[in-house]
Amino acid sequence: MVGPRTRWGLLRDFGFRQLFIATTISQLGSQVSLLALPLVAVLALDASNFQVGALTACGTIAFLLVGLPAGAWVDRMRRRNVLIFGDIGRALVLGSVPLAWAMGALSMIQLYLVALVTGVLTVFFDVAYQSYLPHLVGREHLVEGNAKLEAVRATGQVAGPTLAGVVIQVVSAPLAVTLNALSFAASALFVRRIHTREELPARTRDTRLRAEVMEGLRFVFGNRLLRAIALSIALYNLLSAARVAMLLVLLARELHLSAGTIGIFYSIASVGSLLGALTATKIATRIGQGPAIWVPIAIAAPFQLLIPMAQPGWLLWTAACAYLVISCCVVVNNVTQVSFRQRLTPEHLLGRMNATMRFLVWGTTPIGALIGGVLGQLLGPRPTLWLAAIGAAIPVLPLILSPLRHLRELPTLSDREHLLD
């Protein structure tokens, strides 16, 4: 647990600093893989639009398959150990891609399996990560901790795609995945250096997995603010997954852009994530914590309409700048609502709350990716992007129809009972 604040804030704390460094390394590698894996499918294996959508779905379907029990399992374990295991596992699985490619044995089946297993490990890592942070820094520092870690993720999103584009052009997409595998291995080493270790959670004699899962579901669905957030983000991710799956196809296959140009496009777009992470706390202070959750989603909606207009030339960079604004808004929303969830939840329920929320909000992602793949196959990538953009206003509705629209200060653990119904 961190001590008194200094001008460096949480970075003065050894444990948080190790997590910060580990996140920096793994996020940079992840951005390379995020671009490299679909390009392996498109360029090396000549995958169809539907196959690209299916590959995207495999990366996130784990949230549907193991999302709920993952929270109960994580609440039974030391979360630091889950982080280390998740990093090492992902390093080994991703390392199989360049190995198979070098042997001439790489196939779409392997890419599906790699995406699926990596996704399962990511579910456990993410649930443990968000549940470990309150123990590591204390609930009073959660907004600062989340903002700093979001800044790391955003910085990786800015530098990662450009690096990915260069690496892919120089050594090919399959070999570029090696960088991601090495980044996860390095991340595990830094997480292992964290001295702040939890006691093994106490278990009651008659505790069953199903009962623990239901307790997490009741906690989330029993709070009207958490319900509104879950529904909004689930809808947003459904539409976003369809957009993400087909945007890369549009850029690579229809516009015939090089990997380097695609990398620059995503880097420009990701500057918004960094801006969002740096300004989230100030925005929440200025407009209120509740509006800081719904206003960014409302602002992002009209900018979605510029994405399908991408064409070689100035329209391409207009779309990238629109993506920049969207990314900024999403991160402001994310920092605010994740910090709220962590402050609201009792220690023994953190894993299950995070798993339930991830199940609800990320469980729509594989569905959206498959819908995007099907529509992309039937209509083409650009019409699919138009449909996703037109629907972008829908996720705002659950938020503005809830008390979030006017709450300047969101409730914490001590007063959460006032929001149960």
C-alpha cells in the first residue's frame, strides 16, 4: 500500500512502479500483435472478410466462455500470481506463431487457437489486474492509478502501431508477433518483483463456484448505476467490434495501404487515448463524475460517421483524427467508470464484480466481430462501417436515462446501499 503523496505520486511506490513498467512493456508488444495477427491472416494466409471477423471474435469470445467463473476463481487466488501466470502463458502461445510460420505450417486454425487461448489468459489477467490495484495502491489512489496505467496503455497505442508497421514491413507479420511474446515474458519478470502480496483469501467450508458467481451477478445487477454502465459499454463494444474487424480490411485490402501507413493511421488515432488518460481526472473534476461517464460517449458518436469516409489522401487522415477524438472520449469514460466500480466494491467481491462487468461488456465483442465479418462478406467493409457508425448514438441512452446524468460525486463503498433496488 502506498504512503503519503509526493510530487511523483504513485510512481514513488516500488510496487506500483513495477506494475507500471510491466504494463508499459506488455502494452507496446500487444499493439504490435494487435496489428500483426490480422495482417498475418490477410496478407500471409489470404483470409476472407468473414475469417478476419472470426479471428477477431476468437480473441474476445473467452469473456463469454469463462468470464463469469474467472472472477470467482480469481477471488480464491493471490492475484499477483494470476498476473504472472497470464503473462507467461501468453508469451508461450504467441511464440508458436513465428515458429509455425518458419516451418511452413502456419494455418488459420492455429491463428484461431492462438487468439482463443490468449483471450482466455487475458480474461484472467484483466480480472486479476483490476482487482489487485486497490490492494496495491489503496482505494483513495485509484483514480490516479487507473489514469497512469491508462496513460501507459495509450502511449503504447500511439507508438505501437507505427512500430508494428515498420517491423511488419521489415521482418513480416508472423515474425512481428515475436515482439509481443517477448514483451509478455518481460512483463512477468517485473510483476514478480512486486513485494506487495495478498494473503490467500479465506474460504468458507460450503462455498461453491455457482454461488460465488451468482453473488457477483447480484451485486452488479442490484446497483442501477452499474447496470446502466454495463448496458452502455456492452452496446458500444458490440458496434466497435464490427468496426474494428472491418476497418483493417478496408485499409489493407480495399485502399491497398502499406503496413507502415496503416501503422501511422492507428498511431494518430491512438494519440486520443493518451490525451484522454492525461485529462480524465481534470474532466471529471470539472464536469462531475457522472457526466464524465456519459458526456464522452455522446461527444464521440458524431465522429464515428467520419470513419467510413476514409479514402487515400486527406479523407484518410480526417478519419484518423476522428478516431483520435473517439479514443480520447472512450478513455475518459473508462478511467472514470472503472475507478468508480473499484471504489464501490467490497474487497472480497472485486474479482467477481470485475469478471461480471467484463462478461457483460466484453461478451458482446465476439458477437460484434462475427456480425462485422458476416456483413463485411455480404455488403463489403465500408457499408459495415457505416452501419456501425449510425448506431453509435445508442450506447448513450442507458447512461442519460440513469442518475449518472446529474451525479457530480459518485457513491463509494460506504454509501452504495442507497443505490440498490
